[in-house]
Amino acid sequence: MQIIIVHKNDSKASILAQKVKAVLSSRGVYCSLLGFCQLTEGNCPEGDLVMVLGGDGTLLKTARSYADSGTPILGVNLGTVGFLSSIEPEDLMEALDLLLQGKYEIKKRMMINVQLFRDGQGCLHQSIALNDAVIKARVLHTIKINLRVDGTLYTTYQGDGVICATPTGSTAYSLSAGGPILDPSVSALVITPISPQFLSSRPLVIRSSAKLEFELDSDHVTYLNIDGEEEIPILKGDIIRISRSPAVARIVQLKPVSSTEKVAYWIQQAEID
């Protein structure tokens, strides 16, 4: 068995990665370490499983990088809430036993393809996302975004921007903006306006097979952000096309915890703090 250990760039994660590698190596498992900054689409070592030591941001980048290969990903939470992680650091050594015994499940998480088109220039950018794609103004002005569903104008959002999230991403920025929580098994996307100007603008849950187009109808400085990492400036008239990707993120679950349970825990911790 070959395991790739991806760790975020801090001393705690690096030390833990070395410790895990030593334990697994003593049990005959080949391991290689990869820092967060070293992980790119062109630098994804092959393995039977990828273990991620970090927060949701580290896992999101890893999931996107390994989407085409379909390599299972196990998240160890070194962040705050860790919606995507399966285990906490204090349970890691026990989890290694379960992992080597094959006592785990693999949950498939929907991903989306995101494309940026500009008139006369074709597709300028293409990426894949596990959480969301966000179109947001960089200035203190409202922007207008036209939404087309399967080629038909559906609505126009006027406010700070809009979020298009997968069920996995429904517990991220979309939730903070007032969007609903979708169970990961639901075949749908959620579109959540950010600080809308009109009360009639409400979050929308739509089937995942829909072909979505978001057209920027504003001259103000606006950016497209993908999974909180990639940030691309967009111009008036640009179109962002979003569709369900054939690729999925294969997340290893050792001790399954639902999204609602994670949110409940997050709320309890916030009240305590």
C-alpha cells in the first residue's frame, strides 16, 4: 500500500506528518510527504490513498488536484471546524489501525466544472471545484449578475455578488450568506446571493444537471473565486458557465459525521467562545 501525506505549511502539521510516516513505514506501508505549497496539478504523486493533515482549505486543494485520478482522500482536521475531515488528530493513531484493516467507507462528493468566457476570446479559464464558485465585487458598490438556466434567463441578482455551491460547499460561504444546508447525497446545487439589494432575491436550490450561466452586467471591479483559492478578475459581459463535473471527490470516512452534526458542533463552540 502506498499513501501520500499532504500537510499544511506549519510546524505542527509537519511534525505530525513525520510521525505518521514513521508509524506507517514500520508497518510496511510506503509513504511520501508533500507540503501544501508543493501540491499542484502537475505534481500529484500516485498512491492508493492521500492523507491530508490540515483544514478544509488544504483538503479542497488536494481534492481538486486528485479529481481526475479518483484517489481516495482521508482528512485529518488541523483546522477550526473541519467539515470535510473524517477524524481529529487525537484519534489519528487509532484511525491508522482501521485504515490498514480496510474498515472505512468512501463517500463520493459532487464537483462542478467552472468556465470563464469572454466575447471574442473564447474560454479564458477552466477549473473544477468541490465547494463553490463565487462572483463578488471588490468595491463598495452593488453589481448586477444575470442568471440563465439551460439557456433561459431565470433572474437577475443585484448586490455584492452570488455563490454557486455544491452540497459539500453548502456548509461553507453559502451558509454564512444565508443559504440552506444540502445533504451531500442530494443531487442539486445551491445559488445564494451575497447581500442582495432586494428582498425578493433568495437562495435557490436547483437540479445538478442544469447548465448555469452567470453574466456580469457591471463595470465595477469583480472577481471569480473558485474554492476560496483561485481568484480571476472578470469584466462586464463575461460569462461564467457552471455544470456538474463527471469527476467526483472520493472522501474516506472512518467515523461518519453528518454535515448537520458538524454545523451543530460549530454553533455550540461559537456560543461557548
